[in-house]
Amino acid sequence: MRAIRINEVRLEKELRFAQRVQMALLPVDLPKRIKGVDVAARFSPARELGGDLYDFLAPEPNSLVVAVGDVSGKGVPAALYSAFAGELVRSRTFRRRFMPERASPATVMASMNTILHERQLEEYYCTLCYAVFDFKRRTVVMANSGLPYPIRGNLDTVSQVELPGVPLGSFAGSSYDEATFDHLRPTGFIAYAWIAGDLNPDGAVGEAHKATADKGRLTAEHASEEFIKLLYDVKAAQLPR
């Protein structure tokens, strides 16, 4: 029994350390070169370790890349695969600067898909939403690989960006579509790995977003907190009594 307890303590210590490593790989603040932009994120794994990932990157001046993703599975294997996928996001993003033509989100996704598929981990795959914000041209270009459709909203409307795609690593040679938004005005985009329940913009997600917008000008940090709280309140109100 003593040997079993010693082994349990060791495993608990290793798990806590793995949690710290996973959190250290996630960004805390925006890149310092980005001014006048407000971004926030919430990370809540289903277990001690999870397969969710996100990142904020500034590969060029006046641009911001936001990536949000999830990998199949739970626990330690998912966390390891997620760390590898996250590093691919960073390396493929900064590699854009050295290419003859700036790689588009669809090109980045296709490159990641090739690398993940070549690793021959057939039971694992990655869903990812990858968006490039160009603040000089006031455009957003995004691609998606099976993540729930991102939400685009402003003070007046809330809508989903219908952008399907094959999960990364599933099939060789997969290509990806893009959605482009021009002439950006003050707008919010929500990308998420998983939200339980109705993902329709007229449902709980939409109601929570509209309620957050009605509260006026909030920082992204406060808006994300308010959004999650309101989302759970709306979902609770929709449950049968």
C-alpha cells in the first residue's frame, strides 16, 4: 500500500507540473507592438489537462493572428498533441514573413495538415480557427478546420461565420476555404473550441453576446467574463423545469 501511495504522489506532482507547463504555453498578453486592440481568452479544460489551445501573434506590424483550436481526446495525450499543434501555429505563422507571398490562413492550415498527417497519429486530429487581422487595410481573413463556426457581432447584429473545413491531420492534401471581411468597423469576433448547447446566434450564444453588447463599452477582459456568465445564465433559463 505504501508503494502505491508513493506512486500516486509522484503522479500527482507530475500532473501538477504538466498543468503549469500547459498554462505557460498559452499567451498572457497581446504582442506589445499591437496598439488599440483588445483581446481576451478563457481556458477551462474538462480535466486537469486538456486539448484546447489558443494564441495571439503579431508576425508583421499592424497585423494580429488569432488562433483557437481543440484536439481530439482528453488528458495527457491530448495536451501533448495540443502543444505540438500550438507550436506548428507559431512556426507556420512567423514563417509567413519569409515567403515570396504572404501565406494566407488557408495556406497555413494546409501546411499544418500535411505535417500532422505525416506523423501518422490517425486517432488524433486538430480543429482550428485561424484569423489574420490587418489593421492597416482594415480586413480580417480567416480559415477553419472543423471548429464550431466563429461568431461575429457588433452592437446591432450577431451572426455565425459559416466556414466548414476538415480537421487537421485527418486526410492528406486537404484544402481550406477562407472568409474575408473588409472595411472593418468596431466589431467583435468570438472563436471557441466548445460551448455546450445551442450554437445558433439566435440561441444562447447570441443572447449572451447581445446582452454583453448592451452593457456598453467594456474591456475585452470584462466582456469575456460577462459573456461566459451571461451564457450560463441563459442556458440555465432554457433548461426544462
